[in-house]
Amino acid sequence: MNKPATEVKCPNCGTAINVEDIISQKLEEEMRQELKTKEEQLRNQYEGRESELLERENELKKSKLELDVAIMERLENEREKLKDELKIKANVLVRYVAK
């Protein structure tokens, strides 16, 4: 079987030029550029998403802190109410026993 010619000779100097090598190099360079571009796009996407997640995490921490403060204030108010109720009941009991 005849092998297709992959070399051409330069008409000026007669140097043999392998066409497959030239085409392979060109395709390889195009693929490298395409992969590099895709990598940059993915990196930018990742960095953007990471930034969004960090911002969301900070918002959640802030919300949790606000909720913790609100709970502590509510507990303190309930504790004060219970103290007042106990004082009233203690006074009533003291008066009852004193009679």
C-alpha cells in the first residue's frame, strides 16, 4: 500500500518539511490555549463562588450572634420575672405564717 506523502520540499532551498509535524504543532498550541482559557474561566468561577460562600458564612455568623444575644436577653427577662414572682409569693407566705 502506498503511504501518503507527509513531506514537502521547499521550492527555494529544497529542505524537506514534514506537514504532519507542522499540523500537530499547530493543533497542540491551539489546544493548549483553549485549555488555558478554560482553566482561567474555571478559576475565576471558583474564586467568585468562594467569595460568595465566605460572605454567606459571615452573614450566618452575624445572624447567630444576634440570635444568641436575643435569647440571652429573653432568658434574663424571664429570670427577673421569676425572681419577682418568688418575692411576691415569699411575702404572701411570710404574712400568712405570721398571722
